[in-house]
Amino acid sequence: MYGVEIVPEAIEDAGRNAALNGITNAEFEAGPAEVVIPRWREEGIVADVIVVDPPRKGCDPALLDTILKMKPQRVVYVSCNPSILARDLRVLEDSGYKTVEVQPVDMFPHTTHIESVCLLIYKGFE
């Protein structure tokens, strides 16, 4: 298992949580996903599932390109911005993924903000 996050403190927390839970097969790296994940791909790391939770601007094109090159069986996309989510889903769907489920999650009651969790499956793995 691999994890990447731009906030170094979150990576430190992930490492502590892994240790507390006896997880020994996880590696975490601080940095932008659009830089770290393409490098991991070049190093030969493959993924069956990729989970992304990008900022409001959505996934960087370099990250989307890397996901499409890696062709994981499943992509889980968490989004706080419906219009950007639609944009990025279009890119993934035009390249072989199918959105099979979308679940809105109201994490901020009494506001207009809704998170969406989407499951996409690569059409070759249906």
C-alpha cells in the first residue's frame, strides 16, 4: 500500500497510525500526487485501486494521465466540487473507465457543501 499527501504532517500521522495498527506493508510520501505517482509508476509500482481526494481544482492533468497509463481496476474519486468532478470523470470515462456508483456525503451539515465519493471500474475488469 502506498500513500501520498502534500501535507507532511498528514504523512507523519499516517506512519504513526500504520505503526499503531501493526501495518508493515505501507509506504507514505509527502509531495504533490502529480509528481510522486508518476515517479512511482516509472519505478514499476502498479496499483489495483487508486483513491484520489484532490483539492477543489480537481486532479492535475499529469495525475489523470498517470492513472490512465497505470490502468488500475478501480478508481475511487472523492470530490468536494461537482463541476470539477464531472470534468475529471469525463476524462476517465473517455479513456475506458465506467462510473458505477456515486455516493453524496454530507460532512458539513447546515451548509451547501457536499462531498461525493465515486467508484469507477476499468471496462476490461467489469
